[in-house]
Amino acid sequence: MTQALPLLQLDDVAKIYAGGDGAEVRALDGITLSIAAGEFVAIMGQSGSGKSTLMNVLGCLDTPSRGQYKVRGIDVATLGKDDLASLRRDCFGFVFQRYNLMTTITAAENVELPAIYAGMAKPDRVQRAAALLGQLGLGERLGHKPNQLSGGQQQRVSIARALMNGAEVILADEPTGALDSKSGAEVLALLKALHGEGRTIILITHDAKVAAHAERIIQISDGRIVEDGGNRSTRNAMPAQTKARTHPHWLPDLGEAVKMALHSLRGNIFRSALTLLGVVIGVAAVVTMLAIGNGSKAQVMKSIESMGSNLLLVQPGAPGTRPSGELAMLKDSDAEAIEAVDGVTAVSPQRQSRQTLRYGSIDYKSNVIGVWPAYTQMQDWKMGEGVFVSEDDVATYAPVMVLGSTVARNLFPDAASPVGLYVLVGKVPFQVVGVLASKGANAFGSDMDDVAIIPLSTGFARIFGKRYLGSINVKVASAGVADDTQAAITDLLMARHGTLDFQVRSTTSLMEMATTTQNTLTLLLGSVAFISLLVGGIGVMNIMLVNVTERTREIGVRMATGARTSNILLQFNTEALVICGIGGVVGVLLGIGAALAAQSFGTKVVFTAAPALFAFGSAFITGLLFGYLPARKAANLDPVVALASE
């Protein structure tokens, strides 16, 4: 008759550690042992005898330094980290002396933990956890956290957790060591009942009275088995089970990972808030800065567009120099010559100076601009009332004036209409013939309505003195002929002046230049803000590293209950992503609020979806990048080292 294969088989197993002085410390020294399915075994020895190390090797929490260990004939040395995690999850259930329950979640959630890593559907695991706790007398304690339970109740929760995946082998390490006699007796009775159901029970203890409950007692001393006696009964041994998976075994429920992350954040709310603060400030800075930058860009574009479309601007001064209206290089005869160029539909030369206007006892200083009648057409400027400067006014040097709405309001605060009234410029009286419609401020904050328009000829004769122009505005037929017209005007003026002492620009080129400049400034603002977001990300990494250090034992518990490397990576990365995700949302809202506050003080802001999405996405990616290093550190921990952490 063929002998049944042992459930657990150790052959000449040793576990050797390096001592502080270079000497070897042999925690296990040549252990040979077989345990059949269905046995109740007590491994007994004093502290330092090696019994806990033996339990760690049996439960695949640790690996031998020498020798061979097989589980159902499979050599564990041939298994990778994730395969060992699967073996712990499906075959073993751990009952620890200090319970090793996660304090931030409820009793039921602690029991569900192994099933999460097994991929069990949530309704099924909730039902099973409730049933197990009910069988163990904790049916009314499902929603209680560990600190709300007695020691005996916590140990029963850990037993329920060990049974969650239907473990064949229960490894109980000093399960009564932290309990009173009554609670200890209840736990031992539970272990005997589980053995009666066919489970293999391995009890680690130093107490002979506790060991007496087992059918087989193994004495260990100095890492060696010194006695192996008792009944080796394997009656009603539980058969190996094939467990169905509702999800791929390497992927836990992401929703549960987020839920655990929120539990962890609530566990230290003050530190979590400080961590969030760095991300919130970074995201808010990005949103606010880009909104202000886009607002500034929009103002500049609006100012240029207010000049009109399909315009060319001729200014004095050679290319590469700063244009100035004080340079006497352009004359009104140049403007008359430009009118004859093909593609030109209108021309309006202009000259301006700052003058004091007087009406009655009111003085007001404003920009007096001499123009031709085409000025309003080019500027796309409507009349509020009255008429604009006419061709006859220019031809006859008429002393007439058209006011901007700001000038009209300041000079004539009590008059229903200034049209027909007279304004003194110096000692020269000008009759007001019209008021322009309001245009508001330009991109640089200047009031476009703070002007007084007069015929150019009158300005030369009565106000400006020398006959030179500040600029010439040229309207072209269409954008398609703008380049050819610009070249023709350049050739014309070169022929007239004999040198390139002027500049010809189109509104399109001005807009392109302004767009480039504003984009650069916006990028600069965004970069500065992004640096603050980066600093916030570094803060997240630091906190997560602290988290890993503080929660090392929790990581060991997760690994003991079947968590694979990917599960630990996902858990800690999820926590970093949750922090940055929450910080991103709050930061976006705060950034919008800050931008609105700036707008209330007169700063132009423009909101678009892109900056908010960019800031939130950056926060999310920051969480992923800066959460990976702590997550990897956690995932690479050795289970037995993690469980031994204080």
C-alpha cells in the first residue's frame, strides 16, 4: 500500500544568521520533520529555542538557509515571492500571540482581508466574515474596531481571519500568551474544534499545559528537535481544496485599496492634513497663476484687436530700434503717397501730445490726437453721439473736437451733452462735435476713452507745431494681400526716404509677437507654480516613507494573509494617489477661488479647463511617482522581518 504524502516535510533544515562578531547563529540546526494532514501538533520549547523560527519556515514566512522544505510535495525553494504569498493565502492561516489586527478597520474588515487578496467578490466575503464571527460568538461585534474588543475577542477575530480562505493548516504562535485563563481556554477549545473538522493545527508554545491539548508534542531546544512523541492521528483530515477566483489572483479590489487608504488617512488625520497641504498649495498655485497669465494674454490680444483687423502700422525708427512718435521721420505726405498703393483701402496718419483741456473752471489733462476721418473705421470705434472729424474739417483746418467718454464725463459732469460746447486747448477754442462710444481699458490698464480727437491739419497748425507724424495706420483690403501691400509700402517709403528709417508691422505680427511673449510669461508662471507642486510631492514621499516605517507590522500581516508584491505596491501607491487626488481637487477649487479673489481686485483672469486638468493630472502623477519608492520599499520587505517589527 502506497504511503500518503506528508502535508509538510522538512529535511535537514537549518536557519543561520550572521552574528555581530561574524560568528554564525543557528536558529534551526538540522531539523527533519514531517507533519501529515489532520494532525494536531504542539511545538514546545523555551524562549530562544527556535520554535518561532520553525513556525515561520513552516508558514512560508521565512526560507531555510539550508535543507529542503516541501508543502504537499512542492519544494518551496522553487517558488517565487508571489507563489509563496499564494501558498500562505490558500494553505495557511495564522493566529498570532499579539493578534496582529489592523486597528483602523473593523473586526469584520480584518476578517475579510485574506479574501480580498484571494479575489473573493465583496458580497461573498462580507457574508462569510459575518458567518465566521457569528460562529465564534462575535456576531454583534462586526462593526467594532480592535481597541473596542477584549483580548479574547481579538484573538477570536484573528482565528476567524485565519479561517477566511478555508486554510488547511492553522499556525498558532503562543495564541494564549496574552490572554487570561478563561479566554485562553476558549481559544484552545476553538483550536480543538477546528482540528475536529479536519484541519491541521500547529501550536507553538512554551507552556506544557497548553501543549497537552495537542495529540503530538515536539520538543525543540537550541534549534534541534530533542523529542517527538504522542499520537499522530490524522482522522478526518481536510482534503486539499481548489479555490475559485472571481478576479485574477494578482489584482485585489481597487475599491477596497482606496477604502483602506482612506482608513489609513483617517488614522492620523493631522499628519494627513499637513501632507495634503503641500499638494493643495501646489495645485492651487498652478491654477491661479495660469488663470492670471491667460487673463493677461487675453487683455493684450484684446488691445491689439481693438486697433482693427487687416491693419498695417507704420512707425518711425529703423527696425531693431524702439519705435517713437517723437522721431521726425514720417510726414503727412508719406500718408498721402501710401493711399495710392494697391491693396490699401484707407489711411489714417496720427500725431498726439498730452494737453490740458479746459471747460469753464474745470481743467483736465488728456491725450489730444490729430487724425484723418478714416481713424474710426480702422479702430472699429463707434460714435456715442454727434459726428466724427470729416474731410472738410481736415481741409479747412476746422477747430473741432471729438471726445472720448472719460474726457466728456470729467469736463462736463453736469451737462446732458457736450456736443456744441467749446473746450480750450491752451488758448485755442475747439467746438465739441461728437462723443465716442466707450471702449474701456486696454491690456496695459490704460483708459482708451481718455482721448480728445481733432483734425490732423488743425493739430499741426494750432497744437503740435512741427509737421511730422507719430504713426500711420493703413487698412488693407484683406489678410490675403497684407504681405504684398506691406512690401509695397516698404519699397515706396524706401524710395521716398532713401534709407530704412521706419518700420512697417501688421496687427497679425503684433499678435504673434504678443502671443509668444505672453505664452513665455504664462509658462514661467506655470513653472514656478509647478515647482511648489513638486515640493508637495516630495512631502508626500516623505510621509509615505514614514508610513511604511510605522506600519511595517501591518505590511507583515498583509503578507501573512496572502498579499503579493503587487498587492502591497497597489496599496501604498493607492494611498499616495488618494492623498494627491484629494489634494488635487481641493487645490483646484482653492486656485479658482484665489483667481476669483484676484479678479475682484481688478486683475484680469481667464479660466479654461486645461490648467485645472493639468494641475490635477500633475498632482495625480506626482502621487504615482513619489508614492512608488515607499510602495516598493514596503513590497520588498521580508514577511518575517516585518512581523517582528515593533
